[in-house]
Amino acid sequence: MSVLSFRRGAVGVGAAAVLAATGTWVMWPADVDEELWAEVRPVIEARIAAEPRGGGHADAVPARDARWFCRAQALELEERAGRVRAGVDTLCVEYGVRDDTLVACRAGRYPQVVRLERDRAADGGYRVVGRDEPPDGEGYGRWTEAHFGVFIRPALRDPMSSAELETEARAHFGLPADASVVEC
């Protein structure tokens, strides 16, 4: 009788494991639509880079044309009826030039949700109609839980490289591709 009970228990555990795995698969986020991301990414990055941040390199150190460069990484992307909701992780770095060297002074990384609408008259065919980002401090965790799914939140801890931003900044300032980068 104990062998029979063991078999029933094993079948029950196996069935529960299959159901749990199926539920996890259903809840796992879909892959990001790369074609849609290619359309909205430049619009999102331009909007983020244009946001005023105040202070920084241009105010503290003599440099030429200090400005912010931003990169967005798609975590979630959803389109419905011409509206797009993009859950992104962003990295922004302020670069300037001093003595033919790229100078990195300030940087910030934070998640946000960007809402866009199709707009044929806008650059890139989309315009940003809203952005939400977490508050500093205590409310940060609650905000990310409310805006990103349980399987997305761990991606917010993954490292983001500034190499792409350095390349863009060197090109913008007319520096050689191997120009060194120094801290402010």
C-alpha cells in the first residue's frame, strides 16, 4: 500500500510541476518586437537626452559643448491601436571635450515607461505623449513593482555599458575613435 501511495504522490508532484512550468511560460514576457523597437528607440532616446538635468560638466569644468547622451534598452514593448507603451532601462552620460579628450562627468541610470503615439508629422513617425520614472529613495521599489512585471525587474540590475555612448560622443565632438575618456 505504501508503494501505491508513493506512486500517486509522485504523479501528483509531477502534474503540479508541469502546471507550474506551463504557468511560468505563459507569464514570461514575449520577445521585444525588434522592428517596432527600431522605430521608437530613436524617438525615446532623443526625448530622454533633451530633458534638462541642470548642473554638471558644463557648469563645473571648462569644456566645449558639453551635452547628454542617452541610450535606452527595451524591457517591454507593446503596441495597440497606434499607441506604444515602452518599458525601458536608460543610461545617460554627460560628455564634453577638453584638450582633445572626451570627458565624462555625470551619469544616471533609471527605468521608465514611455508612451508614444503614431504621428506622421513627427520626426521618426512617433511622438512621446507621456513618461513615468521612479522617484528617488523609498518609493523606487514600489514604482518598479507597479510598472514592471516580476520577470522584467531583475533585468534592471543587469549592467549597461557606456561604450555605445562614448562612440557616439566621440563622433559628435569630432574626436578620433580611440580618443581616451577621463572622469570630470
